Amino acid sequence: MKFLVKFSFANDAGNDALSDPQFGSKMKQLLTDIKAESAYFTTVNGQRGAYLVVNMDDASQIPAIAEPLFLWLHADLEFIPVMLPQDLEKGGPAIAAAVKKWA
């Protein structure tokens, strides 16, 4: 299942992390370790942050993604399940059933 991982980290933690000359290689290693399909770095709620796309088979994989960000960057995180167009198509019958029952 695909998740959008939204994270941000405070300026103080960001300043400390970015002052490390190895910051770029550490981030690259983290993205490799968590098998991020894509990563988009930007501001999130006025702080440094990113949106990552990861695929997980099981919720037990969350700590492997979250803990490095918590420990290294003191990040705030959200895991948001997302669907591809083919997932939405597969969900069509459930949508139709909900409309019939609840609309």
C-alpha cells in the first residue's frame, strides 16, 4: 500500500542537521533505506520538510521509516494512505455500494 509521508522539522533541528557536511549523503542513505519511491523537499507549515512516497506491505514497517526522522531531525510526521488510479478503480464497487446505502 502506498503512503504519502509528510514530515517537517523545526528550524533549530534543521540548522544543526544542515551544518553537518554529511547531511546530503545521510538523507540519500535514509531514502535508500526506506525505499522511498519519490521525495519532494519543500516547506511544510512554515518549516523545512518533505513529502515522501513509500510502499508498505504492513503497518509494522512504519517504525523503520519514522524513527530515523524522529531521532535524527526531531521531525513531526504524518502517514497518509494514498491510491493510484487503478486502486480507485478497484474500489469502485465499494463506492457504488456506499452511495446506494448512504446517499
